[in-house]
Amino acid sequence: MVEQISPTRNVLVDSDHPRKKLGGWLILVIVLIVVIISAIFFWITINKGDDGEIIVRYEPPDNYIVKETPEGKIVENQKAGLTFKVPDGWDAGVYGERGGEGLVQMTSKDIEIPYNKLPIKGCIINAEVEYRPYEKETHSLARLIEETRTSNKDNNKEVVEVSSYQALKSLTINKPELGSGFEVSVPMQNGKIYVFSAFFPLIEGEKCPQEFNGFLQGISIKNN
């Protein structure tokens, strides 16, 4: 009696068989999807605070260097691609905890600031660099700049140029008891925003706004 052998018995499956190739690619795709999803969740987690709010990061104070030059005081931050001149005769200091939020504050010689308040005499100019985790925030700011440039419906906002970049200048404060203030925001495509602000009492008249405008003209930005 002849034993009948099943046609599939003792037959080795070729490793190059199309079905096996397809299965390998499918596993690879699944693994990649899992890795990407995990990376997204990790990124969201590290960019949120304890209350779930998106964290805005800043250039740390360590990256700012104040230099004395024949032309006056210069502030540089090579990592952020930022250089600017301190107004003549003004003081400049870098504030913030090591590795944390850095702020460059410039003050006129006649500055008078009550503790924890806005100045009652003289002028203040601040400079900082923000990093937004979502680029859509910088895109929204860019759209607002374009809307302000074309329609100009808001008298408290105007478009200015800072180091050849379009920027939004906003009136942030204008009250007799608090003084006046401006903020200029320069958005970049990579979620970076350069922010420059000025504060002064109303008794200073046009002196501080003129100093601020002159300061803006001396800024150099080389977006990295």
C-alpha cells in the first residue's frame, strides 16, 4: 500500500514568499505608527504644566551677553540670533534663574520704580525670546500682522519693521495711574517670537516712545 503524502507536508516555506514579505512590512508599519504616537504623547506631556496648560519656553539668561564696546553697550544672544544696542547712557541687566526664563531689562538713568510697580519716572525697555510649542500660534500672529497692515481697524496696533521682519506693535497700557506701554512681537516660522516692550509714566511725553523706536531700529535678528 502506498502512503499518500499531503502536498503541504515537509515543504519549507520560502523566506522570499510574497505573503511573508507583506507580513514583515505590515509589522514594520505598525511598529512605526506606535513609535510616532508615543513620541507625540511624550512631546505633549513635556510641553504641558501640571495644570495641563501649554508651556511657553524662553531663552535662558545664560545665553545673553552684555558687552561694552566703543559704540556703547551691546547685548548678544548667539543661540537666538539676536543682537541689539542699549540706548546711550542707559543701564542694562539680564534677569532670570539659570536655565529658566531670561529677560534683558534696560533702564534710563533717571528711572524711579516703586517696589513691584511700573516706573513713576524714566523709561524701561525689555527684550526676551519666546518659544511656542505650536507653530500655529506664530502663524496666527503673522495673520494678525497682515490684517493690521491691510485694514488698520485697530488704532492700538500697527505694523512696524524690525531687522527687515514684519512685526506687530501694540499699545498695552495707557492709563494715568499706571502709565503707558508698548509691545512689539516678531514671529518666526519655527515657533520663535522675539518680544520687545517699553513702559513709562505719561509725564515722560514723547521721550520714551522715541527712545523705543530708536532701539527697534538698532535690532539685528538672524533667525537660526
